[in-house]
Amino acid sequence: MTGAPARLLAWLAVLAGLVTGCVPEAGRDNSPPTQPAPVSSVPALSSGGPSPTPLVPEVLSETPAPTPIAAPPPVPQPFALNLYQEGDFVPQYTFDWCVAASIQIAHNLVDDTGGGTWADRAQQNELWNMARARSSNSFNGANPLGWAQVLTEVGMGPYSVVSIAGYEDALQTAARAITETGRPVGLVMWSGRHAWVMSGFESLGEPGQVPDFSVTGVRVLDPLYPHGSGQWGPSPAPNSLLTPEQLATQFVVREPRRWSSDLSAGYLLVLPRNTY
């Protein structure tokens, strides 16, 4: 029996090995092998390096244009205008006919033909009577209302009487009227007792171009020349250029009277008007 048991044990050992090869090991995964995950071709970002800057569309901002600097106003330049020509002056033939003589002077200043000078004594008398007839409440004389009306009727007009409260405003008004119309201005002198003609002026700045122009000189003709007045002063020579200060000694404010009660106190002008 010694050899048989040994062979039996050897055979059982072989059989156990075969059986063991057919039985799965405990805990072994018998599912089919899993396919490997695809490897991305994009390189992995390193967690330790800086994050890339995202691409943000660039926003272009418009730079505002610089504010233009206003140019300084032009400096007023000297300006002069004078209607006077040799032979335009006419003296008054009596101490009462200053308005009539001023009408003759005004005509001559505007008439550039050289052949229509008004200087006749008889004509001056006629103009005086016309002005008196159109001057109501004038103490039998000629007043600025009659003066303006005759200027208008004989073809020099239209003219009107105005009262300006301020002296500088009065000179500017007169200069502006001469520039715009090309006709002279009547100045009511001696507080309403006498008549002069303003034929031109000098200024800083041209009227109509420079709003704040200033009158620096006034061209005048006094039909009473060369006599003048003991109270008001001498008569300037024809076509004299007076400073505003010189003119102010005889061109003064006039208070309203009977014939001018509708006019406020001020400097009286017999003013040419535009026809349009």
C-alpha cells in the first residue's frame, strides 16, 4: 500500500492545479479592458504659471476737439468823413437868418455838381420865410421844426428833430446819420437860440462797423462866422474840426419850451433819415 497512496496523492495534486487554473481569483476584475482615454493635443496649462490675458475688443474713445480760442475784437481804427468842399459855406445875411443860411449850406454840402451853389441873399430870405411859416409857437421866428420841414420840402429830406439825453450819444447819433445818409446834420446851439451845420467828423472806429465807436472830432459850419457871441464864444471858421470838449461849450442841453413840449430835455439835432 505504500506505493499506491503516494501515486494517489500525486494525482490529486495535479488535479487540484487544473481546477485552480479554471477558477477566477478572488477579487480579480473579469470585465473587458477599458479603452484608454484619448489624449488631448492641447497642452495642459500649468497651474503655477500666469493666466493668459483674455482677448477683449479694443474700445477706441474719441478725443474731444480742443475748444477754439475766440479772437480778440479788432482795435478800432481812426476814421474820418467830411462832406465839405470849398465854396459850400454861406454866411447869414442878418442876425435872424441862421436857419435859412444853414439850409443853403446843407444843400451845397450835398450838391456835388459844383454848379448849384445856394448863396443868394434873396433866396435866403425866402427860405427864412418858409421856415417861419412852418414853425408854430416860435415867437415869430424859425425853430428847428420849421428847419427840418423846409429841408425835406426842398428835396434834402427826410429830416426830423430829435432830442438826445446824453452828449456822447448825441455825437454818435449825428455821426451815424451822416455816414448812413451822406447828408449833414443840423445842430441846435446855444440852448435853442442858434443853428450850426455838422458836415463831418472824426472817430475811433467806423460807424456801422464798430458798435462802440467814439467821436473824437466834429466838423462844423457856423453861418454867423466871423461874428460869434459875447455870451457863447467866437464862431469857428468854416470847416473847423472841434474836439467834443470845444463843441460842448456852445452845444448844450435844451429844456422843452412851447413849440417843443413833446420833446424831452436834451441835445437837439435836425437829423437826416434814410428814405427806405
